[in-house]
Amino acid sequence: MIELKYKDNNSKILAPLNGADAWLSATPEEVVRQKFIVYLVNELGYSLEQMAQELKVTNSQRGTGRASADIVIWKTIEDKNEDKHAAIVIECKSDNVTIQPADYYQGLNYATWVSADFFVTHNTKETRCFQVFKEKIPKNLGKELSRIPTASELLDDKKKEKLFQDEKVFEKDEFAKLLHQCHNIIRNNDKLSPEAAFDEISKILFTKIVFERDNRNSIDKQSIFSKKEFQRQEEEYDKNVRPYLKGDDKKTDYVQIIFRKTKEKYAKDALFSDNDNIRIRKESFLSIVEKLEVYNLSKTSDDVKGIAFEKFLGTTFRGELGQFFTPRTIVEFMTNVLDPQEGERICDPCSGSGGFLINAFEYIREHIKEDIERQKEKIKEQYFDDSYLKASEKEKEKTDALVAKLFKQLNEELNLDNDKSRLYHLSHKCIFGTDANPRMARVSKMNMIMHGDGHGGVHHNDGLLDVNGIFEERFDVILTNPPFGARVDKELKITAEDSLKSKPHYQDWLNMYDDYEKIINQREKDIKEKRKIVDKYDVGKISTLTEIMFMERCIRLLRKGGRMAIVLPEGVLNTSNLNKAREYFESRAKLILITSIPQDVFIASGATVKPSLVFLKRFTEEEENNWASITKEATEEVNAKYKKQIIEIKDKLKLRGSDAPSREDKKVLRTELKTIESQVEIEIRAIIKERFNYSVPLAEVEKAGIDSKGARIDNELPNLKDEFTQYRKENEIWETELAINADYKVKNNAIVRVEKKSTGNLKEVVFYAE
């Protein structure tokens, strides 16, 4: 067994692979490496004698650079001493973001060139192990494996071969099961309802996240929120703090003390109310903390945390709380069809568990990551050229260090803690949502945080009313699945509870948005006049069905030319009594795709209505003017056609005395007038449709990736998405207006982002931390 050793106030760390008295600067990268060496020895059974660190080898391949490896492991000590091929090559990073394969280029090249069996990537969030395909050129990773082999497995060819054959086992499944076990502890011990038990799990999860984030760079081993660590803290608190407290504070359990810190940390996100406490027995709390201590949530990848939390949500809420969520296959299809771009603002006014917002966030984040990878490839081409291959060892080392520095700076674009990064801008400026149910709004925020989004763009708020950043003509993309079948109460008024001035961060919003004062003043006026919510919407006079009301709300939220995807019951598209509502929407937006999907898809989620996926694009200003002009012309033409008949009938109805028509004749005349007026409307609509003509793609899908029991089946939606994407590009269905159009350059040996503005001006942004 070995342990980490520091000296000189922790500024130096022992590197035992370099010798018994080899002390190196305790940089974040070096600490990660030495911690991992301790793990390899103590947990996997490797000896220091069969390992080495910082090995380099030069390869003659053009453009690939010189390869180096942070840690190299040989099969045996003898293999190392005889300079045989290494078995495992390990590349370490300290960045607190998900690192892409390009960051490991030196270690991967080394592993390929020395014909190692395994290549391992390790950073502060995750460790991944790959089989090396020896016949492949550098830059190609082999199959990802479930884990790193132990020292004994490395010596046993049969065990090693089995490891090659094993599929990658994702920890998210195990994590999701653990969350359910924790849920059952509360159900059994504290007899809470399913939703109340979920709330308590959430409180403990976020208390754990706060502790582990605050201690993630600590050299102390106790960086995980464990039962033992809690008890140590409690004992210290009781000894050093409690004796000096008075009143209720002196009696407050330490469980509530640490939860206060969690509430303070997420105060801006309004995850918990001021009077929220952990409401379960201390024994239950400690049992859950103990079960979860196998995970350090600050270092668990966002994919693992997010998908595990989503699975936990899906089964808990669908099975026990009567909630149903849009299946992932549908969410992904709707997002992919709308193809949200970086810099575009995205909203879901009925966010539920946050599925649409999370998927849009991940969709754009992936594009940002891909762009960062392209930038890294450009840097490699720039610096690992012919002159590099001819350079001296010292010059090569200098170039290697510069490339590593530039890569690290590019990774800052994926750092949510850097307020100049592209990921920060996406998270904080582009993702918004509301939900009227306070629990679901909280769930949505939690789900987004678990998936790696920072977060406070989701609010507990009536989706039909404006709130922080969510107001009319502001969004490029709307993705939503509104509640079906219910009705907005015609008597529901805007009250003092809806005042924006009462919101915790109202002053921040006032400073943030140019038009926000108008919105605040209008809200105060609505409150004073006791205005009804349905009266704020044109369709309120036609139907108060929630899906109809939210259709208008979504169109109003879009900027001109913005696009939306909405899940609707099929009846909205073909029921005769909603014809007026359809005409209203057609006068404000173009239908760009209607997809009918099997009812089975939503049965698994708890819904019974057959749905359709409706995609629309709000009129551009030119289209609005065109529609208005055509409508005016059509109205004048048809009215002129029937003007004489209508006047004659109205004149007859006005007659009095002996010339007045009989009661029966009046009834006939009124019926005739009503028939003509109806015909006028029909003919006006026909002319408008003829002159404002465009095709609407219709699609019917038989298999959408999920059956009525929630099992996976074939999915035709990806092929449909590809077909539609080709169609909309060929026909220029919409154009995106990107807020971020960035390129990069190296200036003074550092990466600088160059943003191209619509004015043609260029703005240089230094977004990284030195």
C-alpha cells in the first residue's frame, strides 16, 4: 500500500515512479496523476516497479507530433526491464469538464505506436478504458471497455480476452437503482407519499453535490460526502460551535445545519423555499448518505448523473405520481427537426421535467464540443508540421507545452464556471422554461443541473404569463408538450401573487432586459384591473382548452420567423368545432411539418390521447404583410360580389309598417343572410389559401422507438428527420440568425475567440483563465 505525500505546505507532491525522494510541484495535473498512481497500486494491484511516468517517443509520421504518456504499465517488471511493449498507457487531465479524445492525442499516439493493449483516459470527472486497435493509425480508439484490468487479469490471457468481449457497463443504471433504493428507505421508514419521498431524496442529493463541489480540489481524502464524513463534521460542530449558540439554534439538528448551506447555494435557482427542511428521520438520512457514498457527484460525468436522474424521475413520477413525460425518442426527433443553433434562445412554457430543454441544451453543447475538436485539429496541423519533426528535443518540448496550453484554453469554452465561455452563454442566456406546478418546476431545475446545465432559466410560473426572460417575440425555438384536455378557468384573474415586483430577482431582470419595465407596468395594470388570463389571448373567445391557449402563447413567444414544435391531440387538427382556432393559427404561422405517431408511444407514459407532432414557423414580417394584403384584397373582392344581395336583405329587414315582412319571412331572410355571410367567409378563406399557398409535408410513422409497455422497438423517426432536413434546406423553409458566429486565432501564444458581428465588426474575446 502507498499513500499521497506532500511537503512545503502542500506545494510539492511525491512522485514515487521517479524515485523515493522525487518531489514535483503539486500542480492540479500532477495531483491527479499521483492520486491515480495510488489507486493503481492500492486498488488494482500494480507495483511501482512495473510502471513509469512521463515517457516520450518520437515518431516519423508527419503531423502527429511526438508522443508521450503520463503513466505507462508493463505486463511484468521483466517486460519493463527488457524494454518490451507496454500493456497499458494512461493519459491524465485535471480539467473539470468532459474531455474529448483530441485532448489525449499524445497518450493515444504513444499507445498505438508501442502496441499497447489498453489506453486509459482519466480526469477529475471520469475514467475510461479502451482496447487499442493496433492495426489502426493513431487517433483511432478501440472499443470502450467496462473497466481497467487488474494486475492479475493482465497476466491471464483468458481473463484479458473476456474483458475485451465485455460490453461497456454504464454506471447510470447502477446509479438509478441506488436512487430507487434510497426512495424505498424513505417510503418504508418515514411512511411518506411518493412525491414527498422524492423531495427528500432531492434535498440529500443536492446537499451531497454542494459538499463535493466545494471539496473537489481538496487534497484531503474526505472529498466525498459519506456517513463517516457527516459524523466527523457533526462531532466537530457539537464540540466547537453548538456550545456558543442560544435558543432554537442550540437545539437545531446538524442535518438541518448542512441543508441550510445547500439552500443558500441554490438560492438564486429557488430550488428550495426558505422554510424547507429535511423532513425524514436521521437514521433514514444516514442510510441514504451511506448508499450514495460510492459516487462523488462533483466528479461523476453529467451523462451518468443526468440519465440516472431521468430514469429515476420517469419511473417514480409516471408510476406513482400520475405525471407523464414526453418519451425521449419524441423529444429527440422534435429537437433534431428544429435543429437549434448556438446563440438561439429556446423556451418550453410547460417544461415538466425539463426533457425538451435538456435535449436542446445537449444538442447545442455537442455542436460546441465538435467545433472545439475542429479547432484542436487545426492547432495540431499548424504546430506538428515538417519543421516540428526536424526540431531539437528542447524545441519539441516547447511546442508540446504550447499545444497542451492552447488545448486547455479551448477547453475553457466548455467550462460552466467561466462566464465568458460558450457553454456558459448557452446555459445562462439561451435556455428558458416555466411550469405552473411548483414541484415540477423544481424537478425541471434539478434535472437540468444533473445534466450539466447551470439552471436558473426555469421558473415556477403560470406558462401563460411573462416572467424572467420569458416574454413575447423573444425566442428562436419553442419545444413543448402542453397539458391536454383541461381548460383555463374563464374567471381566473391576474392577482397580486402574479406581481413581478414580488419575485426575488426582479431588480436583476429589470437591469437585464430593455423592455422589462413595460412588462412589469403592464402586469401591475392587469392586477389593478383584475384582468382575466383568457382575455389576454385572442383564442380565449374561441376555446379555453389548454392546448389551444398554449398554441397562441407559443406563437407569441416566438420572434418573427421563429420556429416551434408542439405535441397536440389529433383532434386539434381535425375537429370541426376548433376550425376557428385553426384559422387563427394559420393567419400567424406556417405549418412546416405534421407527423402522426402511434398512440402506443404515449400509452407507456400514461397518456391516452392519440397525439400528433406539429411543427410551425411564425410569419416573418414580409409574410405578415403579405398575409394582411391578401386578406384585405380577398375580403374586398368577395364583399363586392355579395354586397348587393346583402344590402337588399338588410333593407327588407329594416322595413316597418304595412311593408314590413311577416315574422316567418323575417326568419327566412335572416337565415338567407346568415348563409350568405357564411359563404363570404368560406370564399375569402379559399382565396387566401390559393394566393398564400405553400405545401405542408404530412407524415405518418408506424414505429417511433417505443411500444405501449415502454419497451424499445424500431424507430422510423430518424429517417423521417433526415428526409425533412433535406427538404427544408432545398426549399429554404427557414433561416437561422446566429447570435454567436465565432472563430479562433492564436495571439501571443494564447487562444483568442473572434466573434463576427452582423455589422461586419470583429470582437476579440479572451475567455480563458490564465
